[in-house]
Amino acid sequence: MGETKVKKGINPVVKFFREHENIRQIVVFTLCSLVCFAIEYISFTIIELCVTGYDQPFNGTIFKYDQTRSFIAFLVSNVLAQTSTFILNRKKTFKATNNVVISGIMFAAMMVGIIVLNTWLGGIIQTAAEKSLISNNPSMDAETVTFIAGLAGKLTGSLLSFVVSFLGNKFLVMRNWKVASYKAAIYNAEYIFEERVALLGEESACAEE
């Protein structure tokens, strides 16, 4: 007689994440953030390297950049990244079921705050990095200095955005205020059902033997 294949139960990885929803959210949020990180840095690099004719300083009320194209690159790349963050995390990370319009409005407000903070901080970090690079490497090409300093500013802003975005989305923007217990019940029901199926399969195999 051929060997009887018995279902051993739920995949241990799936089981772990079902039992630890907060950890699952952090892991999925990180993966989605990596995708948005790529979108942000690719768009930033393209704009920074390809946009020409905007080398004059940008001195706004809040934002101060040595070159206007750096400000454009920071702003556009942030908008693209934050928009991607909302779309991916709403469905994949938090599985939000709250009103999409209200959620979108709250996210837009948070996004504006993040973009303003990120762009403002990016300008400060970039200026400081440029001064440091020029001071320590006086022979370095000006374009290289601007590019490296810009990436330093972007990295600092990205780390800050990651923390603020996760906490804001989890506890406010994408929180399922009325269905948290319902979702937990669904997870438990699925878990118990699959465990029972596995147990019945094992009992059936033992009876056949």
C-alpha cells in the first residue's frame, strides 16, 4: 500500500503571524516600506541627476536648499513614496476596512505633515553634510558633494517617516475601530478550523492503518 499523506497542520510561519498580529504588521509594513523606499530613491535620483537649469538656491519660508532642483527632488519623491505607502499598507499591512474617504483624508493630513517635516529636515541635513564634505574633501567635485549630501538628507528623513508613518497608520489612519474584535474572531476561527481538519486527517489515517 502506498503511504498515506497526512496534513500536519498549519504552516508554522502562518501560525506564528496569526498569533502575533503586531509582529506581522511590522514585517509587512517593512516590506512595503522597502518598495516605497525604492520608488522614493529612484525618483529622487532621476530628478536630481536629470533636471537641469534649477541650480539657484531655494529659500522658502520653511524650506532652504542650496539648489532648487534638490527641493523639487525631495518634494516629488516624497509625494510618490507616501502615496504608494497608503495604497500598499491599507490592503496588505493593516487590512483596513474603515471608510476609505475618511482614511484617505486622515492619511493626506499625516502625509503633508511627514512631507513638510521630511523636506525641512532634509534641507538641514543636506546643508550640514555639504559643509562637512567640502571641509574634509576640498577637492571633491561640487556635483558629487550635492548628490551625496542629498542622499544623507533623504536617508534621515526616510527613517523618521518610517516610524511616524507606522504609528500613525496603525493607531489612527487605518485602525479598524469597530471591527478589531471581529477580525480577531476570524483569525481564531480559521486557526481552529484548520487545526481540526488536520486532527481529523490524522485520526482518519490512523484508523486506516
